[in-house]
Amino acid sequence: MKASRQQTTAGLLASLLIAGMPFCAASADTLLDSLRATGLPLVAVETVDGEEPTCEYLRAEDGYPANTIRNATKVPGRVVVLERSDTLYDSGLWEKDVSGMTIKMRGNNSAFRRKHPFKLKLQKKADMLARGDADRYKDKEWVLLDGSTLNLMTGMAVSRMVGLQWTPAYRYVNLLFNGDYRGTYILCESVKRNPGCRLDVSKEEGFIVENDPFWWKEEVYVKSTASNCRYTLLYPDPDDATQEQLDYAQKRLSAWEQSTKTGTYDEHIDVESFAAWLLAHDILGNDDAAGSNLFLTWYDSGTKIQMGNLWDLDTNYFCEDEWARIHTWNGFFFGYMMESDNQSLATAYVKKWDEVGAWLFAQMESRLDSFLLSDGYRALECSRSLERVHVSPMASIAYGVEQARSWFTRREAWLRGAIEELRLRLLSSGVQSLPLPQEPPSGQSVYRLDGSRLSPHPPRPGIYIQQGRKRVVK
């Protein structure tokens, strides 16, 4: 069955990549009709007097730490989400504290792109994704992200599979801004406290912070004792945070930072959440470190610090045959903790791999196969054909699927070998809680470090695993 499915998918991909997009109904009379005919949701933004959001661009070549923006203007208006003939959401006309919304530019490097991202703030809470449970999912804050790649789709799938505390919900959409078609975007939940559907922390004692390389743009932040970055607040709201709360956050974060060098870090953090977050980045091969949106949360004063959600996934698939950049970067202490004599994090990391490694890559392959045959794929590919005509040249969605399939196939082999080397290091140092690599009943098979089986003996010099032990052939 699997071979048959692979052949079908490969043939479908080949025809799509060669022929381009054969699905789009080109008979629609207007661009609006064409966009609605794709089947992809359409987000239509109309601002008061047609005003465009603006910002000040700060460039690295001008002496700033990196490309970023500041002084982004909030523009009032109305936002409507349509799907074919249905209206999924309508904010209503702008009336402060009553209806409508404000929109502003957001992001750092991403704000310099033609399809720069936006932040939406509704005047009344709602679920813009129309998931059928408005009371649970309603919120005021949403974002529109560049939908040019499938990185967010594959990244959020990995997030769910490794079991992070929250995975943002999203939909690919077309964006019409004051009647101007801007291309495919992603309408997504923003990172904030919302116990019903986003990050869940106590209203009275909870915190959500970001280890932020752009801290200098913010008026409220907590200093780091060991990093050039600072911790900016997502919760409590910076405008409402008291000095007592800031002092408390400083104390907790500083204690953890220092513990990463003394080997006592597991007294301060939930190592399982840190392990799952790091494994997700290693699976995706993310090349970002300081800019990988490092969110930390704690529910209240009696709970340990947890890693938050994945977010910035622009540099997925960049780190071939090596760990993700954050894995060894000591600016956020993962390098210190993974190499520490206290092997709690490294052990939790291997255990998380043992929990998901046997099925995750096959699941990703299956998801990509199913996506290729879905209405969502056809709608997105059809929209991409319109984007090429009205916005700018863009690769097909079929190309993005093939890129992802190729990455996960290559990545599984490298990551499996790298983690088995880590397992052997931990076992040789005396860690007792890790299982040995599984053997068939005979117990005589020999494995490469990438997990592939050799029998009965290694054919050439190298390092192998036999009966759970490292075997060196010279």
C-alpha cells in the first residue's frame, strides 16, 4: 500500500510541477470573484479613508542590531472574512470600543518583504477562524503572516506531534487590502494569554516572557544576567505590570540563567517542555537562534518555567547534517544545559525522541500526501496562480510540498544517527533511565547510527550499534 501511495503521489507531484496550476476557475469576471472562487478564505480589510499603516524602517547597515521596524501606526477600519458565498466573520464598521478593528505592521526582517506581516486588534473579541465555539476561541488579537511557504504548516504539525503546551491555530487566506490584492497570507492566533485556547497562565501570578534580541524597542523589559538579550513581557501587559512583578520575574529568570552553569537548572525549569521544544527545532533544522522567538511561561509562583510555542519558522530546512542553531547556542543556554554534567535535559530529549521518533516522519509523509489531495491544497494552488499574475512571481505549492518531503526524508536519517550518538554518550556516562536501542529477537543484528539495519556484520570501518552497545570497526 505504501509503495503504491508513494508512486501515486510522485506522479501527481511531477505533473503539477511541470504543468503549473491546472485547477483555477478562470471564468470569473472580476478579481474579487476569482479570489472567492478559489475556495480559500478571503480576508478583506478596509481602513478609514483608505489609510495605509506605516512604520520607521531600521536597517542593520545603519548600526542597528538587525533589520527591524518601530513606530508602527495603528490604522482603524473594518475586516471581513469570506469563504465563497459565506461570511465567516465581520468586525463591522470602525467605532472605538464597539466595532471594527485596528491594523498595524509587525515583524523584524519580515517587515522588509513585499508581503509584510500585520497585527489586527478587534474592538470586540471574536474567533476569526470560525471554529464553531466562539466562547472558547474568541480573542481581540490576531496576526496576518506571509503565506509564501509551507513552513508554518509543517512546523505547526511538528509542534503538535512533539506535544508542546500550545500550537497556534491558523488558516491560509487571500488578503485584499483596500481593494488591492496582496497575495496569500496566514491568518493566525497571536502569542498571548488566553486560558481557553492559547497560552494558559494564572491571571494573578502567571507570566509570559520572550527572550528578545529587539528588547531595545520596548519600554518595559527584564534584564538578563548572562545574555545580551532582555526579556520582554507578553503577560502581564507591559502597561499594567508593577515594579514588584518585574522584580519577581527578574529574580526567577536570573536564578535559572545562573543554574545553567552550575548544573542545577532542573530545579527551575520543566525539562520535558524544553526537550520537546528543542527537538521540534532539530526536526525542522531551524537556522535561527536569537531570533527564533524564545517564549517562556510559568503558570504561577509554584510552577517551573516552561518553554512556550514555536513561532518564527522562516529558516526551517537550513541546518543540514547538523543540529538546529539553537541546540548549541549558549546565548539562550541550551548549549550549557545539553552539555552539562547534569544530564536531565539531554535524557529528557532522548526520551522524547523515543516517544515520537518511530512514527513522526512517517506521519509527516502521510500528512503531506493527504494535503496534496485535499480541497485546501487545490484552493491554495489556485490562489497562488492568481498571485503570480497580480502580485509577484511565486513558486507553486506543489514545489513547497516536494521541498518538505525531501527535507523530512533526509533529516530523519541524520537526526536518528545524531540522537543515537547522544544516547550512547549518556549510557556510557552512567544514565540508567534510557532504554537501549531496540533489537530483534535474535539480538545479533547490527545497526548504523542512522538506525538502518546491517546483517550480520558491518561491511566497512565505522561506528555501529550491536546489542545496545557501540561497536567500532577500524
